[in-house]
Amino acid sequence: MMREVPVDVLFAPEPEVMYPGGSQTWVEVTEMTKGLCGAHRPGHFRGVTTVVAKLFNIVKPHVALFGEKDYQQLRTIERMVQDLNFAIEIVPVPTVRESDGLAMSSRNAYLSPDHRKKALALSGALRAAGAIFEAGARDSQQLVQAAEQWLENTPEVEVEYIETVDARTLEKVERIERPVVVAIAARLGITRLIDNMVFAP
């Protein structure tokens, strides 16, 4: 894959290099990781911010790109860079979607052909939320309900959460007066999927 790009240098350390025995230091963004995926995956973001901080310290990049598909991760890394005064520009990369709307993810490989079709319910639910937003809805719960109703048509999708949060702070909002993100996490069989869309009044 790297030869096709191409790249000049690839840094791909083995796990034992990044995680030597006896490590006692962690990097944690506390408030921003409490909700959304953080509420369902305890310790996950502490691991993410720690390894990214280690990579930043080793590689010393000027620019780092993070996808908007994992929106909470993007905002968490941005906050870590701000709080710890890393001289790094974090560049958000828009979610890349398949032609039918499914957000691209390595996890999609675990979906059976049937589940692959049913996974489209997530992007469909976000579009349903977007439709009522465009029609003038500004109550955040209305967007959540529109997404929930859409997903009810695909009972195989086990919803973990659907939330409307501030697009910058990730705090829950009731009335949409500034950009928000509607985020969904759900399971299809053994595969956990996430997707989101940002709506700005």
C-alpha cells in the first residue's frame, strides 16, 4: 500500500517497541472521553492518547491527519495537542464513503454480505436526522428520534448509542444553536460500527 502512494519513510514499530514492560505513564483527556464511545469502552481513549503522544514525541511531525469518521478520537487528539502544547497541526480528514454511502472502515471486512447491506442503515439514519434538520428542527432530541425510527426498520442493527453533541466540545446539547454532530454506534453481529454527520445551523 505504501509503495503505491508512494512514501519516503514508513515508521511501523512492533508492539514491544511501543509498549516495553513496566511502563507506568499514561496520557489522558478526561472530560471529552467520558461520553459517546468512551462511555462504552472504558480505557480505550487513554490508550489512544498515550500511544499517539508517544508517536508524536518520537516522530515529531509538523502535521498529523485524523479522520472525521472517528469523530471523538479526532477531537480528543486535538484537545491533547492543545493542552500539552505539541507544535503539531491536526488536520481533520472527511469521512470517505463507499458509493452506496457506507462509511469506509477496516471493520467492514468482518461484515457478511447480508450484514454489509444492513449496515447502510447507519448512514440512512444520519440522512434522516439531516432531513428534519434541514426542515428546521433544532431540538437535538428530534434528530435522535428521526435516526432511531430509521434504524427500527433494520432490527438486526443493535444500537449502542445515538447522540447529538456539540461539534467542538462533544458536550450534549438540547437546543441546536451551533454546529453539532449526530453520532451513532451499533453492532451487526460481531462487528461494531460507528458513523456520524455534522450539522451546522
